[in-house]
Amino acid sequence: MTEFEDKFSALQADMVSICLEYVEDRADKIYIYASCEETVRSSKFFYLINNQYVKPHKLNDILKNGDKEYDVSTKRQFMVLDILNEDI
């Protein structure tokens, strides 16, 4: 059982890591959805920042004056989703 738990924990850590990297460690919480049913894999991620729930493509909409903008390019979002789906 320990082998399974170790592998599962490593995959979870990888998912959290890539989502943190995307938001440049500037989130209060990360929410990750992952599903694998038969041959279909699906994943999503979003954040809690300044008491607001934010989808990845909307991060720049909640910036305060002087905050550095996020890179919310479609290419970057798909890179995160690709890694999440690989981990699933």
C-alpha cells in the first residue's frame, strides 16, 4: 500500500507544482479537478486570490494597482493541462 501512496502523492505534488508555477506562487489556494473515466481524461484548475475565485484566463482581471501581470496565454494554459492530464 505504501508504494501506491508514494506514487499518488508524487503525482499530486506534480499537479500542485505546475499550477503554482502558472500563477507564479501568487495564490491563496489552488483547486484542481482531475477525472479519468474509461478512455477520457479531463482536468481543470482555478485559484482563490484576494478572496476571489479566478479561472486561469482571468487572473489579470483581479490585479490591484502595481501588481505584475500574469502570462495567461492559451499556450501556457494548455501546457498546464497537458501535464495534469499526463499525471492523471
